[in-house]
Amino acid sequence: MNANIIIKTLESFATPERKKTNEWFFKTGKGEYSEFDKFIGVRVPQTRQVAKQYFKTIDLKEIDKLISHPVHEVRHCGLIMLVNQYQAGNQEAVFGYYIGNIQAVNNWDLVDTTTPQIVGDYLHQHPEKLPLLFNFAHSDDLWERRIAIVATWAFIKKNEFSTTLKISKLLLTDKQDLIHKAVGWMLREVYKKAPDVCKTFLQKNYTQLPRTTLRYAIEHMEEAERLNYLKGNF
């Protein structure tokens, strides 16, 4: 399968209205995190549809052309294809390729829709390679730090919380709001599985918690308890 066919298929779904929506939603204004990203106006379900249609017949050489493309939706399609190929059984090759091209995973949606399924799942199966996540957590790159925490969703789903808590602890002093949100999101996922584990972490680290992280983490608490946590009353 030729990458150009996939790009043209995506372009056929693009609309000016959706382009404006995507540019607003992904913060493409001057100084914002997607300032230099380009959008053509394709909806995520359509991107997934194209990925599902072609992932079995495209090789990694052609996926190179997709994930290095300047258009966001094209990169997203290529990365979703990698998830599809990974889940179809090509785990070792896809994981190695994904890590080797990590610079292409350069926005929050690209991280969130592919990292748990590839990086998280693979490292859960290969714990000897887990230091990779901690290297990402210490990275100067915003997206690598987000990868570090969001990948642990795969562990949470298996009722394993220690990796999430360790990386959350490392990222509590991060300056980026997108990291505050990601850490809070993963802590909320821990809460859904093991409320007491999450509560203990929040109480021990309360003075370091960014407010955004705290608000995300306690979202599913009962109202009275949630208000107490916001006030620091445990």
C-alpha cells in the first residue's frame, strides 16, 4: 500500500469547518503548544476508519511517510495503524519502530491514543525494559514526559499501580499543564480501580500536587469528600 493513497483518502474527508475546529481545539495560536502543527479537518472516527482499512497492507517504510508528514491527521493515521499492527501480533517490530520514531508522537492526542496500547502493553510484558519509562519521565521533551505517565494506563488496567504512582511522583513538580492533566487523569484511573491507593498517594503528596492534577484525580469522589480534598481535609 502506497502512503499517498492513504493521504488522498484522508484529504477526501477534510472539511474547512472541521479544520477550524481542530485548529482551535488543539491550540494552534501563536505561542501555544500546537503553533506549528497543520490540520486539514478530518474527524478522529474517519481517521480510524482509514487506518483500519489499510493497516494490513502497509509496511513500515510507507508508514514512515505518514508519521513524518506535516499534517496532524496524517501522522495520527499512521500511528493508529501501528496500534492496529501491534494488536494484530507484530508486537516486537512495532514497539521498536515506535520507540525509534518517538519524535513523531508530538501532540497529546497522538500520545493518548497510541502509547498505552503499544508502549504500555509492551513494557507490561517486558518489565526488564521498564527503565525506558523513567528515562522519558526525566526528558526535557513535553511529549516524552506525557508518554511516560500515559503508558502506565496499561498497568492500571491490570490492577498494577506502583509504576503509575512512581512516575506521578516524579512529575508532580512539572511546569506544564498538559502533564498536570495527564498525571491527574492516571490517578483518577487508579481511583476507579483502587480508591484507597489513590487517596493515600494524594494525602502523602498533597502539598506538591498541582491543583489541576488534584481536580482531575478526585473527579469521581462523592461531592462532600471531593470538597474536603480540595480543602486538604482528609
